[in-house]
Amino acid sequence: MKNQIGLNADYAKQINEKLNVFLSDVQIVYMNLRGYHWNIVGKHFFALHEKYEEIYDVVNDMADEIAERIIMLGGVPVHAYSKYIKMANIKEKENVITSEATIKEVIAELNQLLDIEREIIEFAGENGDEGTVDMVTGYISEQEKTIWMLNALLK
């Protein structure tokens, strides 16, 4: 049986489960980035304060796109922080404020997202879900560039 956009309904249910976990991780990363942005201190304050706002804006857009994709696939996106915390692989962070510490956390969180995204792309690709593959591929390119830049700042 096919769903509303012509994909196998059983597959759609499975990918929606994966996308809801991904959405949960993205939402946790978003809130962590807000905290880094608000609380950053140190010699890179100005650059990182601005950069974290730029990154969390991108992550916020990702959350919206992921939720819309879940709906297109016939599912319901998770939309409660209590569920995000339970479902997410990435953990919320508090009191991370120094330039170096925040940079290391952002790099680690983006690398965790990359791992999740690569798994989603593989699963979606195996099931002919080019829409999900296309959406997630763009995230990977953006995050790889951000990780490269943040690593350069640590040197």
C-alpha cells in the first residue's frame, strides 16, 4: 500500500519514527545553541555570539522542514519538549559558557547530527525516498562546513 506521496506506507511509518527522533535531536541542539549564544564569554565572544545565532537560525529552519516532511509522509511530528528529551540521542547542556567549551560542544553535536543524517539518507535511499534524501543532504553540507570552520577556530 502507498501513502499520499506514493511511497510504501510501511516504509513511511519507519522513516517517520526515525525523523521524529531526528527532530528531537535537532530541537535539543537548537536549545543548546541558544544557551551558548546567550551565555558565551571569552575572547571570541563577539564572533561566537553572532555565529551561534546564525547556526541556531539554520537549525530552527531544519526543525520546521523535518516536521513538514513527517506530515508529507503521513505522520505526526513530535512537538513537546518533554518528548524531545526522552527521544533524543543528543543531551541538553547547561552552563557551558567559555569559547573553547562551546565550540567543542557544537562540533560534537553537529557530528552527532551528521551520523544520524547519514543513517537516514541510507535508509531513505534504499526505499526510493528522494525527497527525504534531498532534504537531509543539504543539512550535511552545511554542517560539515560549520564543523570545519569551528575546528579552524580552535587551532
